[in-house]
Amino acid sequence: MANRAAARGRRQDGLSREVIIRAATDLLDSGGESALTLRALTTRLKTGYGAVYHHVADKNDLLAAATDEVVARVLDGVAVDAEPREALRGLALALFDEIDAHPWVGAQLARHPLESATLEIYECVGRLLDALAVPERALVDAAGALMNYVLGVAGQNAAQARSAEGADRAAFLAAVAGRWARLDPDRYPFVRKAAVRLPEHDDREQFLAGIDIFLAGVATLS
């Protein structure tokens, strides 16, 4: 009887790699990388280990495939006919938003710089900088610097947001600003100045300001 009941609970529709990746993404979004286990995945999909292993090799394969899907969605949204500067801003902001929504993506991209998702981003960034007429001698360095900024800041922001989930952000920023304002003015004059603006700080706006500073600098290269 128990075996028949278990069989009735199994999914009857065809299981595909795409379905498995979507389920893995849901687990990653809800609980982070630790939530993605083969046991949790088979339970969600109502299937057995063998059916899953028929489509994916292991957890690393799942993480890479899920990351590929998120990055492909971002790159598909890049306006190919847009002015290169605006296309770069749009790409950077889309990556920031997707990594904010899926913090595990930032960690995966940072850990595996040679896998397809990171290479696709690098290729897109390089082509857009080339279209901006960045000199050949500076092109690789510029692409690397922008990649490091985008993935580093976006990943750090997502990690901090996840660790502070449920906290009162306004109260947190006000408390930090208060501590900064009480620092020694001779040793920390800039930090005290920054404390004035900290309570109204917006991570997304600051990130985009950094992109604009980068692009302004690139425009001076000759």
C-alpha cells in the first residue's frame, strides 16, 4: 500500500532539464545554496534521484545551469541598437538587480570566472567598450575593471541584504551614521562628512553613480 501511495505521488509528466533548473532556482532563491540538495529537489519535483541524474550531473551542474539562465535573461535584455554607453549602463544595472534578486548568482560568478555565464558577460562588456572606441591598449583593462566593479559591488550588496534580511534598514543606517558622526574629526574628517548623507543612502543609486564615473573616465582615454 505504501509503495502504491508513493507511486501515486510521483509526477507523471515528462521531466526535463529546464523543469529541474526552474525547481533548483526556486530552492536557491528561497534558502540559498544550502537549500539546494538532491533530496530537496526530488521532493519538490516528486521524482527519484535517477530521473534527476539523467538530466544533470550534480549540484555544481545545477548551479552553473541556473546561473546561465539568469545571465542569459540579462543579456537578452541588452538593447543591441542602443548607444554603447546607455547599453553598458543598462547591462550593469540589470546585473545588479538580478544579483540582488538571486544572491547565489553573484557568488557563483565570483567563484567561477571561466565558466560560460561569466564569459558571456565579459564578451558583452568588451564589445560595448570597443564600440565606445576605447583604445586597444586599454580595452582589456577597462573590461576587467568594469567586470570587477559590477560583479563585486552587486555581489557584496546582495550578500549584505540577505544577512540583514528583516532588519529595519533606516534604523540601521541611522545608527551607523550616529557612530560615524562621533568619530575623531581630525582622524576621520571624510567619514564624518559621509555620515550626513548615510541615512538616505541608496545602494542602487550609488552603484549607478559608480558606473557613470567609470564611463566618464573611459571617455577621456585616447
